[in-house]
Amino acid sequence: MPLTALRSTCFFCCRRSALSIQIWRKSIGMYPTAFITPTMAKLSIFLVATAAVCAMGEVFFQETFNDDAWTDRWVLSEWKKGDMGKWDHSAGDWFADESEQKGIRTAENLKFYGISSKLAKPFSNKGKDLVVQFTVKHEKREYSFCGGGYIKLLPSTLDQAAFGGDSKYSVMFGPDLCGYDVSRIHVIFEHDGKNLLKKDEVKLEYADKNEYTHLYTLVVKPDNTYEVLFDQKSKATGKLIDGWDFPQPTIDDPKSKKPSDWVDEAEIPDPEDKKPEGYDDIPEQILDPEATKPEDWDDEDDGEWEAPLIDNPEYKGEWKQKMMANPEYKGEWSPDQIPNPDYVEDVYDYEDIGAVGFELWVVNNGSVYDNIIVTDSLEEANAFAEKTWKPFAEKEKEAKEAWDKANKEAEKEEEGDAEDDDDDVEDDDDDAEEDAEPAKDKDEL
């Protein structure tokens, strides 16, 4: 049966496929192998294949930039007009497989970038997982590298030509790098017109920050949890309501006031601790007892001699009374809580996801964006990555080393040619001087 037919069949059989396979296996086990008919064997294969397809998710958007027709699918933004940077279609200066690793590359320094593509059909992630995944290769990654690398999920109403920093979006996700001080994975969710940044940063480790192609994956689940993965390894996970400033279930009661007799000092001065007598009479500095008057010191000319001051070893600083636990302490006061009228249980879902785009400010060019997938299945995203990213990412270091070696050899050849040119110029100058000498002798005669 064709894969598309299996997908449509899943709607009717997915929930029963696992149970059907269990029953079928038990029934098969009742018969010796010799009694299993071809029809029974085919049905078994069909059930297993159907279950496998049922496990596959729906792909809402997918892009590998592996053809020249990508320009028909993507629209350039004119948001900043003359300050908009140009994109080119490239795998970069070095690669494991040029045709397979071609993406869209930022071609200019110190520019704004904006580009977007609309989905064939807008969707809502209500009741299903939302998985966003793409790759970035910051080929010019050095200490001074600075640039964002995030993708945005956008509404179907997006004005693509005007797509920019003020355009509404649902999710913004991807790396944000600038030197070694800023190195994080941004995850921003829109909620009630506000863009909510993550309370704590998803940090990139030192080993994560290099010039190779990396895979970024965001998973948002209907149970209002999330996971961020870097190169298929988990970087952060938890509840959406804990990680972002979504409205909480309760808020402070504005009518709740701290009682006037509330004691919130955990410690008080110990009344039994008294300052020792004479404590304040001990000076901070004293005359150096070991200092002696220089032999050549003249009181009439130099004035009366005084020993220099040194720190007093007996001085203990300003006296402070010891603290003790306050027996009247009632704890830190907090107002009573009341239900939050703005609280909603589900914050994971968006009704209109209709486009994807990159809206960036880039200091250093040369970043390649590729292998985008928006789906409702992490398994689907992983399978996509296994085909489009992993086989080539593993060979990139080798490709980079070969490119570096070839470049060094080319530089040496250029330096050698430049030295030869300098020698030729020197020889020409020497010849010119020799030719001029007879003429000089003739003039002298």
C-alpha cells in the first residue's frame, strides 16, 4: 500500500493498531509456522507497517534549499530598505557535501536581514506537539562574532515585504551569540500581545560555540511543558508557566495588608553582649616603636622628628554588637492569594501558524541557515535530521581541515610569487643602473 494511503488509513485504525497487533501475535503463536498462510503473513506485515506510519507525525513545513526554486518560496523583506543585507545560496566556504548542505547565507556585515516563507496551509498546534527545528552554521565564528540566528513562527496574515522587528510572531527560537559574553539559545513566546523571554537563559557551553553546523530543536507539548535540544541533546526542559512570565494561577490580594504588630526581623542585637571598657580608646594606628631618628637629622633644619605611624595590631575595628535569633519573629510576611482572572491553564497553543521567517541583525556575515522543519512529532524531526544534518555534520571537521590546508598552501604560493616579483623588480633596477653608468662616464669625459 502506498505511504499516502497508509497515512489516511491511520485515521481509522491508529488507536486499534497496537491492540490488533497484540491479538494477531497471540493468534499467530497458536499455530505452527507451517500452518501460517501467505494471507496471514501479509496481514501481519500490513498491521506492523500501519502502526509504523501511525507513529509518524504531520509535517507542516519543510525546507532544505536544495534547488534554485527556493527563491519562489521565500520573500525578501524591505523593512529597513537600504540597510537590508543580501542572502546568497551557498553551503559556505567549506562543506562535506556542497549540494546537500546548501542553505541561505548572510552575505554582508553590519546589516539587517529579513526573509520569510508561508506554509501551504496554516495550522493550530492545539492538542498536539509543536516541534520547530533548523540548522545554523556560523562559519565566521570567532571571538568577535556577533549575530542572532533565530527563526520565527508567524501568522498567515504576515505582510512579507514589511516583515521586521515589529511584526507579530508566536514563537522565536534559536541561537544568540556575541563574543563569549552572550551565548544562549533564545526561546520567546507571545502571550496576550507580549513577547515573553525565558526567565533563565538556555546557555551554550564553550564546546558548543564553534564554526560548524549545529541543530536546534524546540518541542512544546499539550501538557504545557517544553524541551530545548542542541544537536539532539537536551539543554533545558520544564513547565512553561515556570520558565516564562505567563499569568500565574493566583495573585496577591490587593486588600491584604501586613498587620501592624507583624515582626519580620529574623535577628536582633543580643542585649547580653556589651562593648568592653576602653574598646574605643584603642587607636587604629600607633607610632612605630622600632623606628629611630636618622643620624643626619637636624631638628633646626628638618624640624622635630616624629616616628612614622603603623597599623595598630591591637585595633579590632568598629565594635558591633552580636546578633541573636528574634524570639518574636513570625517569618516573612506575604499577602493572601486570590485567583488570577488572567490565568489560563493552556499557554502552549497558537491558533494561526502560517509562516516561518528569519529577522536578524548581523554584525558578521557568513552564517548558513538550512534544514527547517515544523511538525507535530519529535520522531519526524529526528528522522529529518538523520537524513539532512547528521551525515554531513560528522564530516565537517575533516572538510574544514582540508580547506584550511589548501588555503595555507595557496597563501604560501602567493607569497612566493610576490617575492619573485620583488626580485624581478630589483633585477630590473640593477640593470637600469648598469645601463646608466657608461653614459655617466661619457659625460665626465
